[in-house]
Amino acid sequence: MTQNYIGTKQVLAWEQEKDGQPGYGIKYPDGYVSWCPKDVFEKSYLPMGNVEHLPAFQQRVIGENVQLQDKIEKLSNFVKSGGAKALSDEDADLLGKQLAFMVLYKTVLDIRESKFNA
């Protein structure tokens, strides 16, 4: 059966050219190392800083916060661009509530993250 997939893995990466082409060296959690062209990599991964020194659960909170910020920005841009005008009143209302809850959720993650360095 064919189906769509969405990736959710944390990797260690560094800028690295290959045959004169910009890209990234990537080390996966299982130790596998590969290379990826810059444009493909940057469409697939969001930077979260160097968090290797933190416990795994704190790394996950930071990663979740980075992903949530990306989703908030994309949804906000959709709403601001007028994309929501094509929706029914009920769907537009639900979208507004979704955005508000996402922002509240991010506030909670921000507070949790601020305690990691306290």
C-alpha cells in the first residue's frame, strides 16, 4: 500500500560541501552518517542549536518548541494572507482557536525551556 509519511527525527548536522555543492553532513541517532544537498536538508530540518549536552527529554522539549514555532508562523502567515477568507465561518473560527491554543502551548514550552538553564 502506498501512503504519505512525515519525518520526526533529531539529527546532528554540519555544513559540508561535496563535489563543490553546498550541503550538510548528517549523523543519525543510530550512528549512520550521510550527506544531503543544502536545499533538501533545509526543507526537511529546523535548527535547534547545539543541545547535545542536555538530557534527552530536554532536547525533545526544545525540538517540540522549534517545530511548534514553525507551525505557528506558517498558520499565522496563512491567516494574514487572507487564506482563511475562503473558509466557512465555522472553519475560520476553529482555525483562530487552533492558533490561539498553539500560542498558549508554546508559552508553556517556553517556560519549561527557560528552566533548563536556571
